[in-house]
Amino acid sequence: MGKKQGRKAGNSKNKSASPPAKERSSSPATDQSWTENDFDEMREEGFSPSNFSELKEELRTQRKETKNLERKVEELMARVINAEKVINEMKEMKTMTRKYVTNAQASVTDSINWKKEYQRLRIK
């Protein structure tokens, strides 16, 4: 059994070292025709050496636009984060205001009750 395993390991090494059948059978002429076919296909789609510089310029323009958009997104994210902070501060202020109102109402109620009690004691 040990010999068979050794052979299998050796076979897998041989397979990985040799190129696939398709690559072994291809010749430079076949490779060249494949690239020519690719260029033919690209020409059909409107690619030509003359518009290469236009494409290059268009890519530069798109890159600049992308950078500008990235900057705008970063600015907007910063504004959103800032707005979230402001909202949280406003929520805290709202909570504090409610506490002040509750305390003020309790104080007014205490004052009214004190005044009523004072008047009741004064009348007696």
C-alpha cells in the first residue's frame, strides 16, 4: 500500500508540472490568430488605436470625477456624523428640560399647597 500511495503522490506532481493538453497543442500561430480575433472583436466594438488617447483621457476624467465624488461622500458622512451628535445633544437637552418642567410644576404645586395651608391656619 505504501508504494501505491507514493506513486499517486508522484503522479500528481507530474500532472501539475506539465501544462494542460490544450496549452501543449497550441502553436504560436494559433495564439496569434486568437489575439487577432480579439482585436477584430474589439474593432467591431469601436476600439481603434486612434481613439485610444480619447479613452485614456476619458479614464482620467472619470478618475477625477470619482475622486471628487469620494470627497463629497466623505464630506456628507462628516455632516451626518455631526448631525447625529447634534441630535443626541438635543435629546439630552429635551430630557433635562422635562426634568426642569417637572421640578417647576412640583415647586408650584408645593407653593400653592403651602399658601392654602397658611391661609387655613391664619383663619383659625
